[in-house]
Amino acid sequence: MTLEMLNRNDPDVLKSLYAYRREVFKEGELSLREKELIAMTVAIVMKCETCYEYHAEAALKAGATPRQILETEEVAMYMSGPSAMIWTKKIDEYSE
């Protein structure tokens, strides 16, 4: 199911999902940058290219450097093995 389809068929669910995201990703003990880097790690492990692109862009907007993105990718690779890094060339784009 796409977000577009969900929005057409059950917009209240999508609104709730985005409200939850806004709550989770607001500044707290962890900065937005740190939360986006964590989300990148999860996206890498899940091999979700769309999620990875979204959170990599958000991390950059939140002040992450290419080096921080690279180190985040290295942690994901360490935790889940090299296959976490070879599934998409997008990983190269955001860490250079």
C-alpha cells in the first residue's frame, strides 16, 4: 500500500501516522540530527531505499555532515553485515 492510497482510502490513519512522526522527531534529549541518523541506520538495515533517501536528506537538513552520514552507515554495516551497504548506490551519494 502506498501513502497516496492510504490517504485516499483512510486519511485519518495517515494523519495519525504523521502526527506520531512529528512527536517522535521533535527535539528532546536527542537532537533531530541524531534521530535522523538513527532512522538512517534502521532504513539501511531494513533495505528501504525510499526510507533511506528521506532520512538522509532530513539528516543533512538537520545539520549532519557527509562524514557523520558515512560513520552512521559504517555502524549499520557493522551491526548487520556488509550486505547492509551494497543494496543501493544511494548510500554513496549521501556520504560524499
